[in-house]
Amino acid sequence: MALLLDKRGDEIQITEDVVKAAAANWRSGQQIMTLLFDKRRDEVQITEDVVKTAAEYGSCETMALLLDKRGDEIQITEDVIKAAAENEKSGQEIIALLLNKREDEIQITEDVVKAAAGNEDSGKEIMALLLVKRGDEVHITEDIVKAAAANVFHGQGIMALLLDKRGDEVRITEDIVKAAAANVFHGQGIMALLLDKRGDEVRITEDVVKTVAANENSGQQIMALLLDKRGDEIQITEDVVKAAAGNWRRGQQIMALLLNKRGDEVRITEDVVKAAAQTAACVLHSLRLRPVSIFTLSLPVYPA
């Protein structure tokens, strides 16, 4: 950028998109923005979109520079704080900076807290910061807890934090349990946490079990946990078996688990076989090993 400005500066216009691109550069944004302020200060307009971009994608150093150089042009809106809460690399540092520099302008809304709960890298740290610094404004709604349950990388840590610090506000609804059941990386850990800490509120409905059966990464582990801990609540319906049969990645393991633990309830209907046939031969192989069916199936033999 320095070379371009030096050699061909008369051809370069510093548009809002150029400034946004610099603000979004997590690695070099501060240096590029400093150069723009130094060389073309009068052309650099710090709009709300620029500030939002810096908050969501940029570094804390870039945001600090914007506040230092053009603080009088910057309003810290809800969208800016929400964007910072979504920033996976620097969200915690940017929110801490904004709380320190512009505390009176900041409103911690449900959407801000939801964004923190869904942040798949630094969500736990951002949530902890919000609870410590502005806890009286943080209200833990169902949507926030759902976002934590669905967070594939740090959901378990965020859920544990919410239950520990604000457990009296947390209600474990079916939608929250389904979000945990669908979590492809930390579903087992989140489900185990919910069962351990709030088991009396956790209802294992057919939709929950179907969601587990369809989970393409951790479905087998979650299903095993539920069968072990809450097996008396679980009914293995045709829709559950179809969901397992249609699971292209973990269907074979889930189907084998269901046949092993609850084989007398597993009904292999035509729709189940069709779902398996559309998925993978390995699921059909698991079905072929079942000794009893409600109707005669002619299944091809696949190597084990």
C-alpha cells in the first residue's frame, strides 16, 4: 500500500470500501490504517460500517487507532458491539477496550449476548467479561442458551459458565436440548453437563432422539449417553430409525448401537431401508445383520 500511494497516489481514491478492507485486515490493519491517516487523512471517512468491520474482523490495535484518531466521528452502536462479540480472534480485547473508553455509550442487549454465546473461538471469554463488567444488563434468555448449546467449539465451556454464574435464569427447554443434540463436536459434553446439572428439566422427546440420530459426527456418543442415562424415556420410533439410517457419516454406528441396545423396538420398514439405500452401503450392512424384521428384505451382501 505504501508503494502504491508513493508511486501512483494520484490514481488512487480512498473509498469507504478501501477503508473497510484495511479495517478488516486482522494482521496488518493498524499499519495500513496509520498509513492512510498519514498520507490521505482528508479522504478517510470513518463510517459506522467501517467501525463495524473493524469490530467484527479487525484487531484491537486497529480499533484503538480509530478511537484515537477519529473518536469524535465514531458512535458505539448496538451493531458495533454485536460485531465485536462475533469477532473470533479479538472480540474480548475489543469489547474490553470499548467498555474502558466509551462505557456510557454501550448497551448490552440480548443480540449482543447471543453473539457472544455463539462465538466459536472466544465466546467464553467474552461472556465472562460481559458478566463481570455489565452483569446487571445481561439477561439469559432461551435464545442465548440455545446459541451456547449450538456452539460447536466452545459450547460446553459457555454453558458451564452460564449455569454456574446465572443458573437461576437458565431454563432448559426442548429446543435447547435439541441444539445440544445437534452439536457435532461438543454435543456429548453439553448433553452430559445438562443431564448432570439440570437433569430434572431435560426432557428426552422423540424430536431430541431424532436429532441425535441425525448428528453426523457425535451422534453415536450422544445416543449411547442418552440410552445409558435416560433409556426409560426413549422410544425407538420409525422416524428415529430413519434418521439413523439417513445419517451418511455415523449411521452405521448409530444403527448398530440401537440394534444392540434396543433391537426389539427397531422396526425395519421400507422407508428405513430406502433411507439407508440413499445414504451408504455400510448402513444397509448393519440392517442386514439384524436377525428379525417385520417383513422379508432382500438385501445385497456387502463385505464386512
